Amino acid sequence: MIIDARELRKTFTTKSRKGTQTVEAVKEVSLQVDKGQIYGVLGPNGAGKTTTIRMLATLITPDSGTATVAGHNLLKEPGLVRRSLGYVSQAGGVDENVSPRAQITFGARIYGVADVENAVESVLKRLDLVEFADRPARTLSGGQKRRVAIGLGLVHSPPLLFLDEPTTGLDPQNRANLWDRIAELREQGTSVLLSTHYLEEADALCDRLAIVDHGVIVAEGTASELKRQIQGDVISLRLDDLGRGAEVLAPYAKETRVDDDLLRVYVDDGEHTLPSLLRTLEERQLQIKSIAMTSATLDDVFLAKTGRSLRDTGAES
Amino acid sequence: MIRDTWLFFGYEMRALMRNPVWPLLGLMQPVLYLLLFAPLFAGQAFNGDMGKALDVFAPGMLVMTALFSSFTAGYGTIMELKSGVLERLAVSPASRPSILLGRMLRDTVMLLVQSAVFLVLGFVLGMRIGVVALLLMLLLMVATGLMAAGAAYGLALATKDENAMGSIMQFVMLPLMLLSGALLPMAYGPAWLEKVAWFTPFYHPTEAGRALFAGDFGDFNVLLGFVIMLGLAALTISWSVRGLRRLAG
């Protein structure tokens, strides 16, 4: 196991004119990550994802709890933990005025890499950075800078890489490109702990994931395991009267939920339930504005566990 | 720590050399004072004797150079905070003090280059100083520069905001600079103003510098200037390192 964290907690206290405010950023987080796994921490902004990663990366000391990271005790051996990990923050950590090659070379020297030149060339090639390796980083695109940031985290070949919201702010093409790069890390045996608020990212990349909300893990498992908890299909409807719709469709459903202007009807077998459901709506003279049927998604899991959609939290954009 | 400090120093110097425009512009401030203000000072206070005027004017200008050159370094730190560079370095195995000490060494080298240019120009204009006094003056500038750099990095890490930092610096620096006597010796003013100035930090290196330029090594101001600047440098550097540790947990 590359990470074994038990009951981590962190509270922040801020002082202002209004008085002292206490924020429980992480109320209780326990997670276990196997070697070679891509483990996702999925949740909306403010859920405690970054605080969890910052604690595991030795940047913040937890108020309580224990953790072993890459075989080292987080609290007693922070120096050894730091030697064993690569860390890519949300901001990236790329120096705008310096070229990728110079920055990555310096990174290799800090970590005492034996063959600096080879290590740098290898990272530049792996992340397709060779072409612009000698340009100042400020001249690179957002996607290219993100790859430089990952290169900075990888140059010393750490067994574990932390990626805090690695694709936030990237366009879909660059995001997909970065997903491929991250997936390649697993093939090379690097374990990855990544935080994200993108459902698709968690679904596409992560071997296992923890869904976090308000500082606690509300669900944990593989994406399929989590979705299986929400068995069957989801029929999403826009009706002229959502409340009445939920009432009349209740007999067909395991559960119904009104989510803004959308009625979600959770059924075991959507294909066979849909005709009866449409008939009932017609008989009750409820007007359908739109209808869609999907298999359960991670958003449905989040909705089922927290009572609200991850998309509604503003996390998805 | 020494290895890491040397690594950071090398990296920072290479980055500086890649973009030498800003340090070159930084050189201009003391040069402009020397060319455009010193003649006024000489005309007003020394009947146009530039050599004598520079013996009084140059130490103040050198102290001012040390302060301003190092204080501005804090802005770069705020950029590094915002871009996540410092956070990345804090997660590396590098010794945390060395992250700042490497930068301070770079600032010191820049300061010495600026001083060298100033001194060469000063010599051309008639300034005279002995070798020992010159070396002691440069040492005093290094101490003053380190104190200012420590304060600038500490303030940057505490405020994390360039606007807040700019406002605080302006609020604090203007009265302290005026009371340092760097532009005009405080002895030219009323006695009460000089007494107030005595309790401000930059007055002492300025007075120490003037005593060194006069070749008066036994002057108590020399010792006082070094003690105060070295003491304050130790305080501000440890404050800035604590700021980095706070950032890094």
C-alpha cells in the first residue's frame, strides 16, 4: 500500500473583525491507496480535497489522525515522505520566466538525481515537451504548462505523484491529452493520488475513488462499484409540474428526486419501465418538455449520498 | 543546507542573467541620484566641492541602494506564491531556509554590482575612500541588504498580496528613509529631529557609512551601525524563514 491514511482531521481558524471563525476543512478522512493505482478524490470546491492532499504531502500538519505515505510515517518522517513523492499543486508551480528545461533540471538537482541530463531528457520526451523546452514558460499554452508542472513532479521518478485538480481550466482537447499522460503513469508503475471535481475525469482515469463532501468521505470504491449502488437506470424528465410528476411516477421507481427543473426517476430496468411511465404521464395530462434515459453516473452517486448534484455545486464547468 | 543554498543561488543567478533588463534598470536609481542630485547638494552645502559633498552624500546613497534594491525582491516572492512555485519547493527535500537564503545571496550579489557601479562613478566625480573603509562599507551594505531582504521576504510571505505589501512598504519606508539622513544629514536639521532619527533603524548605517568615508574607524557610530544592522538582519531573516515554514506546514 502506498498510502494508508486513518482519520485525518484538519480545522482552520481565521481571525477577522467579525471575530474568530473555525472551519472544519477535513472532518475525518481515511483512505488506502494501493501501489500502481490511480486514486481519485472527487468532490465539489471546498469539500476538503486540497486540504487532504496538502496534509499527505507534508504541507499541512493534521490536527489528528495518522498516515503512512510511501512506507514512511507522515508525522515522524516528513523528510523521507517528501523524498518519495512528486507534487503538482492546483497553481502548477511553473516559473513563468524560466524555460521548462532549466526548471526541470533544477528540480532534478534538488532531489539529487544521479544522471540529471538523462532524467531531464526522458521527462521532456515522455511529456512531449522537447519542442518548446528552451522557451520561457510564459510563452506556453495552458496545456503545455500543465505538462511542465507534471514534469517537475516526475523528474526524480517518485513512486507516488499527487495531482491537485490537474486539468482545471484546460479546454476539452488538452484535458483529454493530459488524461492520456496520467494513464501512462499507471503503466509505468507510478501511483497517483488526484483530486478533481470533474465527474468524467474521475470515471475515466481512476482505479478507485473517494467521494468527499464537507470534509468527509461519503462513498468509496471503484467507479463501477459506486454506480452499482445506484442500481439500474436514471430517467431524467422536465415536466410542467415536477411535484405531481414525482408523485404519479413513484410506484414505478425505486426513488424519485427533484433536482432544480429536473425530475430524476431511478428504475431497475429503464427500457421496460419507460413505456408505462410515458403512458401514465399522458393519462395524468402532464406535459413532457424533455426526457432522457442514462445509466447511473457518479453524479447520481453523489446525489444519492449528499442530496445534491455535483453539477449544482458549481464544480462542473 | 549549504549545498541547497548554493543550488538555489545558482538557479536564481542563471534566471537573473537570462533576463538582465530589470537589474540593469535597478542600477539606474543610484546613478541618477549621483548625477542629478549630488551636484545640487555640492552646490548648496559645499560651495560646489563635489569631492567633499560625495563623502557625505555617497554613504547615504549606498545605504538607500541597499534598502531599495533588496526591498523590491519581495514582490517576486508574491508571484512565486501565487504561481505555486514556493509550494512546490516546500514539498521538495530541499532545506527550507535555503530556499530563501539562495535568493538573498542573489540579492547580495546584485547589490554589490550596483554598489560597484556607483562607486566607480563616484570616484570619477571626485569621491575618495580608503581600501579598508571601502571594504567595511561594502560589508555594512551587505548587512543592510540582508536585513532589508529578510524584511521584504517576511512581509511578502505574511501579506501574500502585492497591493498590501506596497502600501505597508510605502507607509513604513518613507518616514524611515527621511529620518535616516540618507539624502541630507540629520545634523542639518533641528536637534529634536536628529533625536527622533536616532531611534530609527536606517539612521545608524548611514552615520556609520559617513564615519567610514571620513576614515574615522573608532567612531562609535561604526560599531553601532554594524551591530544594529546585523542584529536586525538576523531577526528579519529568521522571520522570513518562519513565514516559509508556516506556508509549508
